[in-house]
Amino acid sequence: MHKKILTGTFILIILLIISVPVYALSPSSNVIYKGIDVSEWQGSINFARVKEAGIEMVYIRAGQGFSYKDAQFERNYEEAKRNGLKIGVYHYMTARSVEDAKLQAQFFVSLISGKQIDCKLAMDFESFGSLNKSQINEIAVVYMKEVKRLSGKDVVVYSNTYDAKYVFNSEVANEPLWVAQYGVSEPQDNGNWKNWVGYQYSSTGRISGISGNVDLDEFTEDILLNNVEEVPSVEDPKCDKEDRILYKVKRGDTLSEIALEHNTTVNHLVLINDLQNPNLIFVGEILTISCNHNNSESENNSSENIIIYTIKKGDTLSEIALEHDTTVISLVNLNNIQNPNLIYAGETIKIRTNKENSESFYTVKRGDTLSEIALKYNTTVDDLVKKNDILNPNLIYVGDRIRIK
């Protein structure tokens, strides 16, 4: 009899657990705009056709990190404005300290200075490195406050549902949410935000005027700015008259992380700083980094090249993105990844190179030789030497990024 009671109780508990509803996050308003978000990955966009397809609002990537300006930003802004779309802008933020956050905020605002923006300025902060939750939230809050102070405009937080629930805290949630979640009719409740002003529901949308996939969004009227005057003029905080950045090495820095944050390569840093050992840099040391606001290598065309990558044991999404010269958000969007911190060995993912020459980057690992890398990628040592300005083909360094066609 006791066993029957226990069994019945257990079944009742299971039924209660599986019947707990998963609540949806609702929009902040019933007024909904049909939208997309774009970057250089979409190549040259025909915004007249985009407008004819019913798109009313577009968020445009302005830049990334400390110094990288999206290659299509100016054109995307001008063409979207000319065709009467409501315009928002976002910045892929990579800060690793409060000081970094302030500099990246200033860089973001410098990119949009003098422009008329219709929508709240978006912080895209999703690559956290070794930061803990407290550091992530402190950096995010400082960044947003600085963007608001410099621009005089309100901000919005772009986040996937996982980070909105498990990473960001209530202080970050003081700002409205533009949430990304695919494969569901409505985004799930995350416990921090009561509603959304933006909902990115697909990364594989097809819109007339755009070649290949594009992110699809819905936006409420609450994402619109009250103040649509031109963004005040703000100087780029990092680049001097010689178009270079002077970076002071901090405790815990590695050359590969510095290269990633500034959208450059370890090999480039070694060359222009005459470093003898890229694995040995010192706190307080000053490194020169070339600014790349007009980096022609980042110009994309409308062609879409997809490669299939099989995840290996120990891989992380950020390392895969680094090796293939892409971003975590691109991988997340292209593969509908719900949790970017959870990938499995043996799983295959798509990687969009989106370049005519299909170039990618390989990060040198311990024990690698240039001849083995050339053999692996069906090229020659001579080609790798020329393409990467390698001075000594017998001397490559762990963490260096090798450009490969």
C-alpha cells in the first residue's frame, strides 16, 4: 500500500513538472514594425526593393570593438535613409574592462556622429571571453551610460534569450530589450525583462533586394527615439594623426586576444611592433595597432560562400569564429544556436565566408609547421608566406592567425 501511495505521488509530481507552462515574453506595444538587421555580410543591398518587400525598419551595424568600421555602414545608412526606412544602428562590443567599455562607447558614437538615427542605439555584447558575470554586467552598464552621455540618445540591449536570462542582471535590464530566439512563435520569458521592443526571430530570412540570408525582426514603436536630431560630433578616441592606435598592455592580456579585439592578426602585431616572442608581452608595454576603418580587405560582395565545419573536442564558438574570420553572432544566427556556450564534438556547423576569394584564418597551435598547414589546406608554403608577409617560414608562433585562401 505504501508503495502504491509513493508511486502515485511520484507520478503526480512528474505530471506537475511537465505541465508547468513556459511563459512567453510579450511585445511592449501592439504597434509592430516589420524589420531586418544588416551588416557587411549582406553585401550591396538594394534598399528600394527591400522597402517594396514591406520592410519598414532596418538596424545597421556601425562597427565592432575599438576600431573596426563596418565596410558597408556608410552605404547602408545612406541608401536606407534615401528609401525612407526607419534606421537603427548597433555596435558589436568586445570590451574586457570598464576602461575598454568607455573607449568603445566613444568609438561607436564617433562612427554615427552627424547622422540622424530613428531608433535607440543598440549594444550587441555577447562575446565575454573569460569575464565573470559581475564583470560582464559592470562593463555593459558603463558602456551604455557612456553611449547615452556622448550621444544624447537612449539605448537598447541586444541579447539572445539565454544571456538575457542567465548572464545579464536587473541593472542591465533597466534598458529595453531586443531579443533573439529562433524556432519559436514568441520569445520565452527570461525573468529580467517584462517585454521586448525588438524580436529577432530568424537568421535565414529571404528578402527581395538582398542576396542570401538576412536576420528578420519585429520592432515595437517603443524602440523609436524621441530625440531624432543629428548625433553630436565625437572624435575617435583611439586613432592619432598617423592612423594608428597605441594600446597599453593590461594584466592577463594575450597577443591573440588583443588582435581579436582590434580586428587584426597576431602576425601583424608582431611585424609592426618588432616583437621577438609573441607569447611574451609585459603589463604596461605600449603596442602600436593600425586603425582599419577603411580596410579594403573587409569589403564584401553579394556572393555567399558557406563551408561546413565539424566541431572538435575542446572547440569553442569564439575560437571557431576567430579561425574563420567571422563572429560568434554570425555563427549563432546562421546555425540557429540557442546557447553559444554549448556546442558538441562531432556536430557540424555552417560558416559563411561571404568573400569571392573565400579566405579564412587559421590559428597556429602548438606543434604546427607551415608546411603541415599548407598541406592541410591544399596550398603551398610559398603562398602562405606571401599572403601573410611571413619573414621566416620556419618560425611561426602559437596563437598567430594565418590567412588562407
